[in-house]
Amino acid sequence: MNRTLLFLFSSLSLFACTTTKEDTSGSRTSKTPVAHNTVVECILYDGMKKTSPQLVTITAGTEVQVTDTVDYYFMKARVTKDGKTYDGYMQRQCFGNRN
């Protein structure tokens, strides 16, 4: 009797674990870009390091589309300058304090 109950309980536990579905879609991926204006002159980088290749220099007051808050120091951004669109990474300090 104890073996039967133990088997039944372990089978139900295993079944419950395999049928749960994780929501991996997340709300973060469905957000649209948010427009921000830079407060200082900044550089749009190709990667998330200051040593990464520079794509374009952005003057203060330029509108930037922030597409993701990737890192503590960098944000993924899209900038249009001289009719050309650039995608890259900018430092958070370019936007000042956001509360």
C-alpha cells in the first residue's frame, strides 16, 4: 500500500512539473521604442564598450529612440542623422537623470 501511494504521489508530482508552462514571451519584447532627447554630446557605439567602433556623434538635444535598456551603463538606441538611421548603443549618462 505504501509503495502504491509513493508511486502515485511521485507520478503526479512529475506530471505536474512537466505540464507547467513558462511564459518566456515577456512584456519587455513587445514595448515600442521610447523617444528621449540627449542632454550632452554623445557617441553611438557599435557595441557596449567605450572601445567599440563609433557609429556617429550625437549633439545635445537630438532625439533618440531608446529600444532597450540593455545594461547598467548602456542603452540600445536608434538615431536618425542626415537622413540615415543608425542602430547602436549609447551611455545612459547621455540622457541625464530619469525619475
